[in-house]
Amino acid sequence: MKHKIKKLLSKRPFQKKEPDETLQQAIQNIPRITNETVAEHREEVLSGARKFIYPLQHSAHRIVLISVGIFVMLAVGFFVYCLLALYKFDSTSTFIYRVTQVLPFPVAKAGSSFVAYENYLFELRHYIHYYQTQEKVDFNGESGKEQLAAFRKVALQEVVDEAYIKQLAKTNNISVTDQEVRNQVDLLRTQNRLGSSDTVLEDVLKEFWGWTIDDFKRELKKQLLAQKVVSSLDTETHARAQDVLNQIKTGGDFATLAKQYSEDANTKDNGGDYGFAIEQTNRDLPPQVVASIFSMQPGQTSELVETPLGLELIKVREVDGNRVRASHIFFAFKPLANYLESLKKEHKPLLLINP
């Protein structure tokens, strides 16, 4: 047995090369690079790297194309959804309203101006909010649907008229500044028409109309612009009122002139007497009139006071503590529609929805 083992061990199946010999062979296998072969070897190395780089570049390109394709599909889908929601299903949802605040979808064209769908929803949504929360109207019922259809027509007419008013304002260089809006808000506050604080006002606006304070100021600015436009264009009413004021200043009797010229059928026969004592918080009179009344002494007559409906001359007759008795002569502005009709005939509005 020992003899066999010795015999097996004496056989050498392979002969391990010495380290120096292995190194020498490896060196001999390295290609020799000369000035003549350097370009060839560089191309060989680069071609070996390209087979790894090109697939990566191709994959990145495909990822970009796929991402862009998905984004375009989503954008188109979103756009189509918005078009259907607005022009087919007449959606008034908060989401769609927010979309129209960002994307200028048109609801009509008034002359050369497009009317923003957002303006229409702004008007319509506060109608809906009020009648749902305060009057408990069910707009899913038969009568509710009829009422909503009527609201839609009113809201659309309002925003189309607003567009024409802006055109008249631009033509006649009429504008309303933010300061004028703030002054109007301050006037309403002094007469306690807006609650005791911003918090109270904000709560009331939200509860009744679904508005913020900024929404309220937006509506107020729109009303002030309409008032300034009709006041500027109605020169006949201004001339008539100024003539009566001149007569008063030259000794004319206020009560007699009221009976002759006032367009307030409820007071003219009484010489313009309001018929009740007026307090500073009275909400039956325009705020401009109340402010004028409480700025005068008994016997004084005001200059022309402009209100949303017309011009007024006011005479304070008696002051009793916080209550005042007064008379007025009222000159009504011509309806704003008179000035809009000519524009509408010349540039007929185009409605993009059928309310």
C-alpha cells in the first residue's frame, strides 16, 4: 500500500510555472503600441465601451419619450374633461371653478372681448349658494331645476353686460381704483352695514354668498364701475340736477322745487320729505345719502350727491340727538341698458353655452 502511494506521489500531473516565467509570458501578450498603431488601439478601446454606453443612451431616450407621451395624454384627457364639464354638463363644482380661475375658458364673446367662464361661475355660484343655504331650495327637484335655469340666464346676461360696461369705461377713460373701493368699504363700516369686524363680515359673506372679503370687494368694484359709467354718460340728468341746485342757491324754495322736479314718487308731493326720522345706521337709504345727511346742520342743503340710482339734493330740516329729519330731490339716471343696447346692436354678443 505504501508503495502505491509513493508511486502516485512520484507522478507530477502538471508543472507549476515559476512567477518570473508567468509574468514574462503576460508581458509578451500585451499588444505593442506605437505611433503608427495608437489610433487603431484607441478605436478598439472606444468600440468596446460603446456597446455599454449606447444601450444606456437608448434607454434614457425611450424613458423621456414615454414620459412626454404620458404627460401629453394626461393633458389632453384633462382638457377634454374640462370641455365636457363646462360646455356639455354645465358643471358648477368647486374643482371646475378653480380650473376656470387658471385656464381662461370663454363663456361668450361681447364685441371684440371674450367673457371669461370664471366670471359666469362667480355670479352663478353665489346665487346657488344663497338659495341652497338660506332658502333651502332643492335644485334637483323640478321647480329647483327651473329656478336654476333662470339663474343661469341671469348670470350669463350679467357677465355679458359687464363686458360691455368695461368697453364703455375704456372708451371714456373711466376706471375704479382700489382706493375708491376701500373708501366705499370704510363708508359702509361707519354706518355699521358690514358688521362689527372683518371676522364678522367674513363669516356673513361665507354663510350667505360663499364669498371671501376679496370676492366682496370684487363685486363692489364692478358695481362702482357701472355707476361711474352711467353717471359719466348721462349728461342730461347732470345738467337738470345742476340747474335745480343753481335755483336753490339763488333763493329757490326746496319744497317747491322738489314737487316740480323730483323723480321720487313717494316723497315729491310732500316737498321731498322722507317722512321718517333718519338714523346713521338706516339701511333704507343709500350710504352716500346718509353720510351727507349727517355731515350737515339744520337748514343746510347739500351739493349733488351721486348714488347708484341717480343724483340727489338733500336738505336737513331738523336734528334731534342721533336722529335727523330731512328732505331730498331725486334725479334718476337713465337705465344702463340704454347705453348697452347700442353696443349690442353694433357688436352682437355670441353665447358659447345655452343656459
